Amino acid sequence: MLQLSSDATFHFEILRDLSLSTAEGADVGELLVTAPLITPGDFESYTEAFYNLSSWVYSTATAIDANKFPVSARTSYLRAATYFRSAEFFLRSNWSDPRIQSYWELNNHSFCTALPLFPYKAQRLTLHATNFSFPAVYYSSGLPGKRPTLILGNGYDGGQEELYHYMVRDALERGFNCITYEGPGQPSVRINQGLGFINNWEAVITPVVDYLLTRSDVHPAAISLMGLSLGGYLAPRAAAFEHRLAAVIALNGVFDFGPFTFSEFPSEIQDLYTAGNVTAFNEAMEYLLASSETSTGARWGIEQGMWAFNTPTPYEWITAILPFTLENVYQSITCPVFVGDSSYDIFFPGQAELLAQKLGSLATYHLFTNSEGGGEHAAIGASNLRNQVVFDWLETTLGL
Ligand SMILES: *[C@@H]1O[C@H](CO)[C@@H](O)[C@H](O)[C@H]1NC(C)=O
Ligand SMILES: *[C@@H]1O[C@H](CO)[C@@H](O)[C@H](O)[C@H]1NC(C)=O
Ligand SMILES: *[C@@H]1O[C@H](CO)[C@@H](O)[C@H](O)[C@H]1NC(C)=O
Ligand SMILES: *[C@@H]1O[C@H](CO)[C@@H](O)[C@H](O)[C@H]1NC(C)=O
Ligand SMILES: *[C@@H]1O[C@H](CO)[C@@H](O)[C@H](O)[C@H]1NC(C)=O
């Protein structure tokens, strides 16, 4: 694929924004002029380029009379929201950087300003788990009767706004209701409540299902759950305990997040962890983070992980992620699972195949390939193709 940056991680993240252009989340030209302004490996240059772009798009949005030109205002605010998220994305190494909160608020504010201008009725909600609250957005298909409904959750690093462009719009067009949410560890909940990821993801999904069952427009036997990226672990994890789900879509499928991530580190570092040598392990990880040899992907992955799991040291982070495996719970999954895979998945290679293999006849494994433009993680960049494959499977599976 044509690279948008010589830095593989920056390429992926810019492509991720670009892919949202099929559903009003970005403009191709804005990203193609921004990409060359970003210095490979330089997180601050990424932030600056996107903050400049987002500020510019936001100022055009605020200049539009939304009563007179609601579509123009909506499409402008939605692009601004995407670019504010990107401006914030590489800042999480420094937890006290005030731009994390302020850029995320600008994303939320831009997106919330666009919501009433959507062609579908959208409603912001706060849902309650046993010991925390979390934000959600319900989108109504607008069709009469009880409709199939899709729950959508993001993964290791993304917010619920992105999901509108990734799949919600395409689900609504096919007659589904949708609900997006963010749980602990995901940006709004991490920023506003300081909560890191929890492994028992059913604690988040069960209140979402409870809420849906209070609604007269939701078909109770046709509630499905889509998980994006690390969501490809979280969704099947929740489905092992929440049996009111009719189907799960994992993009991409992840069987074993924690032990797999740990296994990617050099063996000397793994040995220090296994030996319980906390000081030497943290020093080795700090050295890795500081080294110019370390790839952007590895550096970002560790820093993002420590932030999202709310673990101040690498040792605490590894300790927090190791339980994230389906090894002892996948046997309790009872619904059909679409297991997406990509031929060039830079994050979880091999994991989707493993999940499909473990689930046996419950799984439908689908490989998106590089030659069809779907080879990137979660088929990022192949929005129409991916959503065609996913929804044709989902509608068939639900008997629609
Ligand atoms: C900021 O964006 C504006 C509008 O797109 C552009 O004219 C300007 O050159 C950009 N500045 C920088 C420093 O990239
Ligand atoms: C982190 O951000 C704070 C607030 O902007 C700043 O004072 C501090 O110097 C930064 N720390 C590092 C290590 O860059
Ligand atoms: C987003 O903004 C809305 C409207 O300003 C606010 O009510 C809501 O609490 C914000 N949501 C989050 C998750 O920050
Ligand atoms: C909520 O309580 C459960 C059970 O005690 C615990 O596993 C989980 O970490 C708690 N979550 C938060 C966000 O405090
Ligand atoms: C921890 O590892 C360091 C570096 O390999 C070593 O010098 C130290 O003796 C180890 N400490 C313990 C308690 O094993």
C-alpha cells in the first residue's frame, strides 16, 4: 500500500483517519496535505500538524450558520472532531500534559455539536455499572417496530466518536439501531474518572444490554456486539458472561492480549519480569523507551498502555495486562462470532486465527487481504468492503 509516512505507526494512524472519509469523518485532501508535515517518529510534530488542521476546520465549522446550513455544519464539526482526536493521540506519555484533556474535550464538543444535525436521531447517555458510570450514544434507525441493534466498542486507544464513521453510519443505513460506549481505560472514562482498563468487560456490556432491553425499538433477540481492535478481545470476553448477545463481531479477533504482548518483548526483559526483579525490569523498560532504536509502534504501545491501564510503571502495566486472555473463558461463549483478520496486522498477528480455532464451529473466520486494500489491522482503509462483508454475515446470521 502507498505509505502516508515512512513511520509505519504514523502511516497506520493517518490511514485510520483517512478511512473515516467514507462516512463524513475526514476529508482526503486535508489529510494528504497534513501527512508530509509530520516528521517520522516525532510525536510532537504529529500533534502540531493535527492541532493546526483541527483548529482550522473547527474555525470554519463555527463560522457556519447551523440553522441555515445544517449539513455543512455537521460535516465540518465531524472532521474537526476527528482531527482533535488525532492531535491528542500521541500525547499520552506525559499524564500531566493538559492538552490530553483539552483536545479530548474539543473532540467531544465538536462531535456533540454535530449530533443534533445527524439524519438519524442520536441521544447521549450516561450508563451505570456496579461501581462506575460511562458515556454512551444511542442512534435510532428511525424505522418502525423492534429493530436489530448493534453495540459498538473501541479498543486500546480510541473513543466512541470514531465508531460512528467506522461502522455506525453503515449499520443505520442497513436498518440497525446502534449504541456506542466507552468503558474504563478508554479515553473519556480514563480522562474524566481516572479509571484504567478492567478485564471483566461484561461489567460494561451488561448495563448496555440492560439499557437496550428497556427500549421499545430494540428487538431483544437481535442484539449484537462489535469490538474494534483490542475490542476484538473485549467483545468475546464479555460474550462469555453476557449471554443475551445474538452475535459478536471481532475486528480483529484477539484471543490472548496480555501474554501475547508480553511475549513480544526481548527475552532478557521477560526474564527480569518473571524473576520478579521490579527495579531492573522497570529500568530496562525505561531504557527501551528512551532508545532511538525503539520503533514508534513499540514506544507508543508501552506509553499508551501505561496510560490506559492507569499503571504508572511498566511492571504494574505488564502485571495488569497478563490476565487479559480468553484461555479460561472462551468455552462459555455461546453465540456466533465473526472473527476478522488482516493479512498485514501490525498489532496482533496470529491472534484472529487462534481465536477462530479455539471457537471452532461458533466462529466465522474472514481474512481481509492486502491486495484488496483490507490488509491493515481491523481492515482500516477498506471501510465499504469490510462493512459489506460484516453486515452481510450479520444479517444472514440473525436471519434478517
Ligand atoms: C496550518 O493550517 C493552515 C490551513 O490549513 C495552513 O495554511 C498553515 O500553513 C498551517 N501551518 C502549519 C505550521 O502547518
Ligand atoms: C509534562 O507536562 C507538564 C505539563 O505541561 C510539564 O510541566 C512537564 O514538564 C512535562 N513532563 C515531561 C517529562 O515532559
Ligand atoms: C461531552 O460534551 C457534552 C456537551 O458539552 C457534555 O455534556 C458531556 O459530559 C461530555 N462528555 C464527555 C464524555 O466528556
Ligand atoms: C469494580 O469492582 C470490580 C469487582 O470488585 C473490580 O473488579 C473492578 O476493578 C472495579 N472497577 C472499577 C473501575 O473500579
Ligand atoms: C535484578 O537484576 C539486576 C540486573 O540484572 C541484578 O543486578 C540484581 O542483582 C537483580 N536483583 C535481584 C533481587 O534479583
